[in-house]
Amino acid sequence: MSVRTGVAPVLSAALPVMLGYVTIGIPCGVMEAEVGLSPLMAFLLSASFYSGAGQFMMSSLALVGTPVLSMVASVSLVSTRQLLYSAALSPYLAGASRPLAALFAATVTDESFGVNLERFSADDSWNATKATAVNLMSMFSWALANALGAIVGPALAIPTAIMSFAMTSIFICLLACREWARRTVVCAVASALGVIVLKALGLGSIAVLLGALVGVVAGILLGPRSREGAGHDHE
Amino acid sequence: MTTSDFLVFYACVLLVILACRCIPLLALKGRELSPRVSDALGLIPPAAFAALVANDLFDPSKAFSWEPLVAAVAVLLVARRTGSLIWCALTGMGSYALLTLVL
């Protein structure tokens, strides 16, 4: 992999996600220290779970003394949206070896899903190796930031809401940079409304998964892509 | 949280996370998908990003707050103009901090 054709594009794709993970990983590590995790445990947990939402939820539930089975159910439900990402990415991994595909799949997050999907659809040279490199670099930045947060501990007062807005901003960018055909807009609006309604009904833990499915169904009901002309969505 | 509780939690959740991440991709990889399935898969990204944004911006259990919405509009403008994830993240954090801490 040469610098110009390999490393540079991977760094360019991974850097925004890595910076975002550092800003949000440190407060996540601070919360994990409050639960009793050592910096090494925070690192290992972050490198294997690799789930911001899941780890924040774990800490907040543990701090209020939630029974372990309820914690398992809550964090598992939050993670179910990964089913959609995994399915959506499958066409791009057709030529990859099974171990590489498994490593790639095991390290996909909300953010790396968006970044890699954008590259797969816009860059013919983007492949499973580069995509996995983006995932792993992002993962290490997340795990290191968590370990750093666990080292610093509660001494560091960080406004988590502001830090986590970096991730929200990344999602907004990934959404806004798509071609806004009528079908895409209907799909996105239905999805957002679905999430709001589900959260209002107290189903916050599965709101993202079910809300996204509502959006997909709305898009399907609106008719196939060919009616609007192919190519406005890259996937 | 005791050590045994943590280990049970860790093992169970890790299993679920890996299954959710790996099974669909490995099961569908390399298969010829019908146009309907491909079409549905193509709708997942906008649906997922919209769901994630809505999940972050709206919380019916809390009082309505306009700061994140205004910051989101600022990010939207930067996104349409630059398409840069870094500029969007910086704009988002900066504008949200300005709105909540300064104003």
C-alpha cells in the first residue's frame, strides 16, 4: 500500500472519526472509572465492545444498581441496529476473504459505517483492506481515549453533551451529503418521526433500529428507485 | 457491580454485539441479491443516519431545548457547503458550546 494510494486516503477517512472518538471516549472512560473499571479494563472493553452507546449505557445503568440481566437486555437491544449496517455493507465485501470480512464486520460502528459506505460508493479503489484499516484505527483511538478517561477519572469535569455533539454532527454530515431525491427525503423523515414516536412511547432502546426500519419501509412503499432515475443514491 | 456480574454482562453483550455485526454480512456476502433486496439495502443508510440524528436531537422525556436544533442547522449548512466531517464536528461542538455555555 503506497502512501498516496493507500495510507493517505485511509487516514483522510479515519481522522474525523478518530478525533470524534477521542472527544467522546475520554468522558466515557471517566464514567467507566466511576463504575470501577481500571484503565486496562476500559481499554479492553472498548476494543472488544467498541460501542459508545453501549458503554455509556453500561456505566449509567451500573451506577444506579440495575440488575445484570436488565443491563444485558438494554445494551443488547441498543446494539441491534448493527444488523442493518452489516446487511447494507455486505455487497461491498463480496470479494473479500472470510477472515477479513469477519474482522471488518466485527469492527463496524455507526460512524465507520457511514464513512466506509461513502468511500465504497464514491471511490472505485476503496476495498475491504482500506475499510478495515479505517475501522481498526478508529477502534484504537476509541479504546485509548477510554483508557485515558479512566486514568484521569472523575477529576476531569467534561461537558459530555457538548463532546457527544461531535458524533451527532458526523451523522448530520453523512445524511446531508447524500443526494436528496424525494424518496431519500421521505425515507429519512419517516425514520426520524419513527424514532421520536418510539422514544415518546418509552421504547428508546430500540428506537434507532425500528425507526430506521420504518424509514426503509416508507422508501419501499414509495416505489423502486428506477422511477426517479437510477444513481441518486450510491449504494 | 461485582466481578462475576461484570463478566456475565461482558460475555453476553459481546456475543450479541458480534452476532449483530457479523452474521448478516457473512451470510449475504457474495450472494446474488434480488433487486428488491438490493433496493431495500440501499435505503438503510439514509434511514439509519436520520434515525441516529433524531435519536440524538429529540428526547421526549426532557424539556424541549432549542440549542441542539440550532447547532444542527449550523452543521447542516457546513455539511452542504464543505462536505467535510471534521468541519462539521468542529462546527457542531463549537456552536453547541457557544449556545449552551455563553448565551
